[in-house]
Amino acid sequence: MEVNHKDVIIVGAGISGIGAAYNLKKTCPQKTFTILEGRESIGGTWDLFKYPGIRSDSDMHTMGFRFKPWTEPKTIADGPSIMEYLNEAVDENKLRERIQFKRKVISASWISTEAIWSLEVEDQSNKSVQTMSCNILYLCGGYYNYDEGYTPEFEGRDNFEGLIVHPQKWPEDLDYLGKRVVVIGSGATAVTIIPSMAEEVSHITMLQRSPTYYMAAPDQSVLDEFIKKITTDKLGFFLIRWKNILLGRFFVSQVKKKPLKYKEMLINGVKEHLGENYNIDKHFTPKYMPWDQRLCLVPNADMFEAINSGKASVVTDTIHEFTPKGIKLNSGEELEADIIITATGLNMQLLNGIDIKIDNQTLDISEKIQYKTMMFSDVPNLIATFGYTTASWTLGADLTSEYACKLINLLDKKGMDYFCPEAGKDVAADSDFLDLTSGYIQRVAHMLPKQGSKDPWINTQNYLKDLFQIRFKSIEDSNLKFKKAG
């Protein structure tokens, strides 16, 4: 079996993988690398999801790459526009030739005596398995399982005579014209689908177990357009990007400091769109505090407009069972439907679902402590991208790739073969990886790595702090060991 060796293997050709490849090519030009992508296209999430209205939930000036300004008027962009942008980024930087499509990494085994990773890579075209190896394994496959979304067990599901669709596996030829549709869920996906389908369906209902916080905002900014008019593209992008970074950070910090004040502000914002007579307490007043879960953006208040038009409605109740004609609720009401959309979330997954061994010992990531939100205690030469939950994912991915390149060059400078974070006895694994109560996180919290009791083992989710640490301070610290093979 042919062994194909690279200095670095990047897994995943979505936003994180493209950013990692750009930075490697620019900052570590002496290193050989390839991107292994299990699917047949770049784009990750933005190529996978095909449901109506698919869009970003972060502004594109921070979700776009630092090295490629976002120049479109809309700051909240649709899926096709994002894919066009990503393809441009790949082709402008001649990265497509570095990508191997339909190559899914099944297993990775670290061998300390040789300081290499040995990978089993499955060709998705014919299911043959190839062995590859690398010095550094760089995982950029996101945080969820691409094969299956999360769907709870619904009593009587098989009795339903209509169509059941999960947004992660949206049929591109789905005909919903004039149909009655029920969307189960109230997160970002549901809030995108409902206004996008509302005009064409007979009626669409959002069925939620409990309310979510929403914030309406325009998808284009008058201030951004003014800044672009009086500056160059490059300077305008820089100013808008930093305006959004700083305002976003300020907003999150204020929400966490004064949750009751911002709870009232967010609920009053919904009331302004739906009116005093709407039952805001029942349908739009969550039981948790803002930023215990991510806020949902409603661009141009489109979901509220759909509700006001009478084409969309919200039902807050729990499901008793599916019936032949729809869904029977625990209140006794029955929602009739031709199509049920289960916008019930993702199956969270770290490490790309790869079976990883360290010197023949299976890696149980739940026993490890995360290091700088990109590495794990006692796991050598492995970097895993995990972006921000309180800001754009790409801001975190960008810093990770910047750090990775510095680390790779430092490894060479020291004449060492591998790096490995090691937590001392004064570091306790004392909290969950992510401080959010969202269902998709809580379902797997016990399977995720832990946070440590002190820096750099804390997942700060703070871009400004991380930026300062990575860009302006030495990346060396006593917790990161450099070693020779064997």
C-alpha cells in the first residue's frame, strides 16, 4: 500500500481548512501539506445545507477571512454568496490543487518513536483505504457530525402520512407550494426556514418546546456603506471588521454583566414587531438568561413580518405523538401538516469523528483538558480548530491557524520533532468545555474535553484576549513541551 507523507495534513476544506491552508502556504512555505476533504466540494457547512434561506448568522466582515475583504453590501449573506466567496478565496490563492476530495480520514495513530501520525484514509468513490502519514495533524472539520443531524424519538413517527425532513438532509426537489408545514424547533435554522417558505406555503407553524431569544437587525448597514464610500476597499473592510469585533465583544460582555436588563431589551424588541396584543410571555420569553445559549438573529425582522402576515404562527407546547395527519400535542391540540421539518439540531462531534490512538492507546477526549481551545493535554502534534460561540467562528479559526504556523516554525527553530501540552499537578479539570446550556452541547457535555482551572487551560471565548496572547506574546510557556522522536 502506497504511503503518502506530508509535513502537515489538514482535515476538512470548509472555512477553517481554507484559512489554515492559506496561512500555512504564506507563513510556513517550506512545509508540504494537503487538505483531505471527505465530500466532493469545498465549503463544509455552506455546501452541505440546502434548506431555503440558508444564511450566515454572523456578519460577513468577521465571518469572512482577514486576508480576503468581504465587499458585498449585505453583511448577513446567503449560502450561495458565501460559497462564491469561498471558491474565490481558494482559487485566488491556488489552494484547490492542495485539496484531495472524497478522502475521509477513518483513523489516526500517533507513533512517538517516529514522531509521526499514520492515517487510514477512505476513498469515498470506491471505499478503498489508503495509508498516509504526517508530522502534524490539523483538524478543521467543525463541531458536528455531517452524516446525521439530531432527531429525538417521536412516538408514532411512522404513522405520519406526509413527509418528514431534517434540514441537514434537505431534498433539493422538495415541493412545498401550498402545503401545510410544521417546523419543530426555534433555533437559528427554524428562524431562517420559516420566513423563507412563508410566502409559498399554505401556512407554516413553528412548534417550540420553549422560547428562544431573538434580535432583529438589518442585513445591510448604512454606516458600513458610508465607511466604504469614503475609504478604499481594504481600509473600509479593516474599519468595519474592527467596528463589528469591538461592538460584538462589548455587547456580549454587557449582556453577561446585566442579563436582566438585556432580557427585557430583547423581549421588548420582539414586542415592537408583534405588538402588545401578541402573547409574548408564552412564545418569546425564555426561561434562561441571554447568552446561556446563542442569540438568534432575525435579519430585517423577516420572521416577525411572516407572523404578522398570518402565513406563519408560533405554537409553544410539547409533542404527545405523531398522527397520520400531523402532530398531537400534550395540550390535546392537533397540528395538521403535509410536511414536518425537524429543525431539532446537530449531533456535536469533535476530532472529525476520527478514531485516534496515541501509541496504541485509544484517545478518550473526555479525559483530556483543552489547551488554548486548540490542543489537548498529552496529545502530541495535533491541532483542532474550534471557533467562537460568542462571536464569528472564523475569528477563532483565524487565530488558531496563526498560532499553528508560529508553533510549527518554533518547532523547527528548536530542532525538535513534536510538541505536547502537559498539565501540571496544579491544573485541575474543573469545568465543561463550553459554558452554554444549548441542547446540542448538553447532550454530549460528558464526552467533551474539560477546561482547566487556570490559563492557558481555560476556554476564554474572548477574541481580544486571545489575539493579544497569540499575536503579541511569546507562544512558549511551561505547559507546552517540545520533544525528540523516541
